[in-house]
Amino acid sequence: MSETSGPKDDKGAIVCHVTRWYYRRMGLLTAMFIGMGLYFIYDGKWGYPKKNEVAERKEWFEREVVGTGTPPAAGSYEEAKAAGPEAITLWMEEARKKQWVVSSQMQEPRWDDFAAPYGWASDPKKYSAEEIEQQFWWGGVVLAGGFFTGILLLLNRNKKFIGHPEHMVMPNGVEVRYDSVFKVDKRKWDNKGLAYAFYKPSEEAASRKAVIDDLKFGGADKVLTRLLENFSGELIEKVQEPEHEGTESQAESKATPEVETEAKKEEV
């Protein structure tokens, strides 16, 4: 996967440092989480309450200015309308002075006309107390995700993946001897730069899995090559394309030259 090999020290060790791609990816992810979290909190603290004020203002306008209630509110347009044309004329003059009717073309009060100078929505949504509370909850969750990815970024800053002639040292400091590896899974290597080495630290120990990440550690492909040159076991290299639609993909296993041609699994 890597285009360049990792640097080697005097003893021939391949030292793989964290790639710029990883820093950039994790940095963007951290910034995205923090930005989204702050946006949720902003909506809960200011955004939604402000929208509720607009929704309540529309309710007032429809009730007190237009007079949609039964009976119409005192001093409303509907009350003046019921009193006759002269009352409507007087009401419209007063409404224009109070900026209830803005456009000179309007002959009756309309919310869109009243709201236009303020940039208010035609149909403002009113949010419940529960919906406002959820914004703080989601904001906290997303911010926590941002802090988590940020901590991961800092923790991985000085980590290294090292391939020595006879063993590799994982980023967490665990040493894995090549001759203790009994299976290597490369099915995700071409697309994701991931390979898994299954090994036993000792004959009595349970099997463990080591992850080789070429996108995270530059030059990890060279360590993988060194591993494959020094182990005898099962190599799972790729996933076969299904011959018919609906057929499950099967892993194609290949044995190293030290394994018999009939692909018998060598147990370590």
C-alpha cells in the first residue's frame, strides 16, 4: 500500500511512523465532532428559543391583529371587518402606523408581510422543552466523541511500528516473532491497508491477533513483506468474486512454499 518504505536503523529495523494522512483524518474528525457538538448546544441555548419567540409572535399576530379567535380579539382586523368598511379603513390606517401592515399594496393584515422586514419564517416551528433539552444531550455526546478522537490523536503522536529482522514491535510495545505467526489475513489489504497476523507467544498461550495498518504507519507494507518472508502458515490473501448473485464470498487461502501444494494447514 505505501509508496515509500519506512526508514531503517543501523541494525536493519524498519521504523514506521504515523502518517500525515492519519493526523489529517483524525484532526478533521475531531474538528467535525466539536463543531457539530457546539452547533447542537447553540441551538439548545439560543437557536431554538429564538425560533420559539418567532412562533409565539405569529400566534400573537394571528390572534390579536388578524383576530382568528372566536369571538375576534378586541381591536383586531376581524372585529373592524364586522363593523363595516369605514371601520376597516380606520383600522388599516392605525395598523400601518404600528407596522402591522407594511406593504402599501396590502388591504388586510398578513403574517408574511409583517414578518418580512425581520426575516422571519413564513411558518415558524415551535419546539417543545423536550426537543430543546435533546439539543444539549446530543451536543454533549458529539463533543465527547470529539474529545475522544482528539485524545486518540495525541496518544498516537509518538507511536511507532518497527519491523526487525526476526520480529516486529507493535505500536503498543508488544513483540511478535515472525516464527510465532501461523496465519496472515490480507483480505482488507488492497482496499483498507489492513492485514492481521495471528500468532502464539508460546506453545501454551492462546492465539492473539496483531494488526498491521499501512494507512496509519508509513512503510508497514515493508514490515508485512518481511513477515511473509519469515513465516510458514496459512495466507488468506483475497476474497473471491461471487459467481452468481446471492452467493456468499469465500476466502481464498494460499499456503507458503513450505506448506504442501494441496493447501493443508500447518498447525503451529
